Amino acid sequence: MRYSDLNIETYRNVPARARSEGAALLIRAGYVRHEGGLTALGQRAVARLEAVTQTHPASEVFKLLKLPV
């Protein structure tokens, strides 16, 4: 799947009504809409994370994502 096929909008400016800095980054990157719903890119990312969590134990998922335990 090509990035151009997803038809997502990315933003250069920080959204004025974002609840947090993380939410603003997700909106700017095109994972989440201003209303809070997921875009096609966001749905794909969530589906891939769910697939990883179903096939690996929790401690291994944190290592794969390079998150502190």
C-alpha cells in the first residue's frame, strides 16, 4: 500500500483544540481526525499492533516496540 493511496491529510500547524501534545502529533501525522476518529492509516496501525500483541507475549511486545517495562 502506498502512502498516496491512503488519501490522508497531514498538517503542518499544531491543532488548536488538541487535548495533549501526543494527540496533536497524531492529528498532524494523519492517524487521527480532529473529531477523534481514526483515519485509514490509524486503523491500519491499530490492526498491526493488535496482531503483534496476539502473536507475542506482553514482555516481548514491549521489547519489539522498544518501550520500557
